[in-house]
Amino acid sequence: MSKTKGKVTLGLLFGAVAGFFAGILSAPQSGKKTRKDLKDSAVDLKKKAASTAEETVGDLKYRAVDAVDDVRDRVLDRYDDAVDAVDELKRRAGRAIDGAKKGFKDEDDEDENGKSDK
């Protein structure tokens, strides 16, 4: 339930109750009948409030689960990106090490053959 819908529902509920009480208090009837009507309307109000609260709680639970799922998906995406970046860095480091080894080997071969520029 959206915030606006909840506020409208709550406003309508309170307006209806206020109107009902105003009508009861201004109607010419016995005190016993008026008290019974007030009690009945209070019970109805309690039921409606409980129902609205249950709907709101259900909506909040749904939103919370949705938010948790969204965060989990984002974290997993970032994790996958990090794993890919680490793998790429490993490949680059491996190529750099292989290149350095080859360079040292070529230099050693030149030194053994007497072709060193030094």
C-alpha cells in the first residue's frame, strides 16, 4: 500500500467514525441505546484499524523482502565484478612475469654467447 493510499484510507476511516459519533450524539434516543451504538462502532473501528494495520505490515514485509533481494543481487554483481577484475590482474601479472623471465633468459643467453652489449 502506498503512503498516499494509506493516508487517504486512514482519513476516510477517521472521518466516517467522527461523522458517526456526531450523528449518534445528536440523535434523540435513550442513553442505553446510544452507549450500545458507540460500543458497536468502537468494535467496528477496532476491526478496521486491525485490518489496515495487517495490510500495512504485509506491504512492509513485501517491500523489505524486495529490498533485501535487490541488495543481494547488487552485492553478488559487485562480487562477480571483483572476481573478474582479480582474474584479469592475475592474467596480466602472469604475462608480466613470463615476459620478465623471457627477458632474463634472453639476456643470459646473450651473456653465454658473448654477445652482451655491456
